Amino acid sequence: MKNNNTTKLIFFAILFFGVFGVAESSQAATVNATSCSQADVQAAINSATAGDTVLVPAGSCTWTTGNGTTCWGGYTVGVCVKKGIKLQGGNGGSSTITFGSGFTRGGLQIFPDASSLSGNATFEITGFTFDGNNQSMNNEGLLSIRSSTTNILYNLKIHDNIFKNVTNKALVVNGAVNGVIYKNTFTDVAYSVVAYGGDAYGWATFTRDYGQADNLFVEDNTINFTTDMSDVGGTDHGQGAPGFVFRYNTFNLANTRG
């Protein structure tokens, strides 16, 4: 009987450590970018796998179109994120990214690959200051999120960032995207968050389950206008975009017209 019990004990010990050993090996990793430069941030993103956290150190860097990378539609952006990762800057937005002139398709762009969409991966960005350098960034904004018109990105989290100094759109969402944009500060931007759905594709694809989780929530943000901006929209939503909930945001509207 003693030998039987010993055998059972050894069996369960092997089973326990085997299972937890596998769990440990499959845990998400942390990838450290060497600096906040475009090249270093893109290299860290490229080396990460879905579920990882990419840490960008505090500091100030300027991103330019000349050092950009291709993303949605083969267009050049500053940095492209295709895998479901957490991109984390320093506390209080202490990783500052200033965009040089010439950006037309987005400074930082999220464009999920097929495996991230099918696996419901989470895309998260936090801890950055994005400075538009008083330019328009065309129609894609400082941060652009693009998903398919038929496959939904379910888990977007954009929080605790600072967006500032852009004469057009700060954050642009295109396609089927659900998630939450919260606790960000938008200062001197004409449009804080804009959501588009792809016209007829959006009308045919997206359900409108208002009041439920499957919507894009923009909440608990602070929107400041400290300069004289004649074209101020705050937010915009159209082209058959999915459910869009804009609530609990604070506006400080000094020196605005329009």
C-alpha cells in the first residue's frame, strides 16, 4: 500500500508541475524598446507576439515620414501595430512623440492582422503624449485605428494619453471597432475622436445593440481648447459606423468659435 501511495504522489506531482510549467511558458512577455524613436519602437513591436507588452521608455522623440513603415493599404505611417499587444509609454504621458511634417495616413496606426481579429486580441495604448506639431495630419489623425468592414476588432483600449496640437483629427477609428477610449486628455485639437464605418459596408454589417458592451465608448476624457480654433467639432461619427457612445467627458472651451 505504501508503494501505491508513493506512486500516486509522484504521478500527481508530475501532473501539477507539468501543467503549471506549460502555463508559465505561455505567459505574455514584456519587450523593452531601446528608446522612443520610430525605429526602436517598431523593432520592439515586430519582435513581440500577441498578448505581449511593449514598454517604451520616457523621453521625447520626433517621428518623420522618411523613417516610417507601411501599414493599411500600403501607405506609409510613423509606426504600425498589427498584433494584439499593449503599447505602454511612461507614467503621465512621459513618452512624448512629436510628428514631423508630411504625415497623411496616420502617425501611429493600428491595423489588426487576421489572427488578431479571429482571436479577439486586445489592442491597448497608454502612457504617451502625441504632439501634432500644429499640423492637420490629413484624415488619419495622430492615432489611427483601422479594422475590416466585415471583421470586428472587439477589444480596443486607448487610455491615459495626451493628444495635442493638431488642426484636424486627433484619433480616427475606421471600420468595425468595439472598445473604450477613456481618461485621455485632448488639448487644442479640432476633433478629438472621429469614427467612420465604411458607408454601405457599415450599414449592412454592424448591428446596433445600444447600451450593451459591443460599442465604441468614448468616456471620462478631458477636452481642452486654449487657443482660438474656428472649426471645433469635439467628435464626429458617420458612414454607417458601429455603435458610438460619447459620455462623461469634460470640455474646457476657452477661446473657441464655431
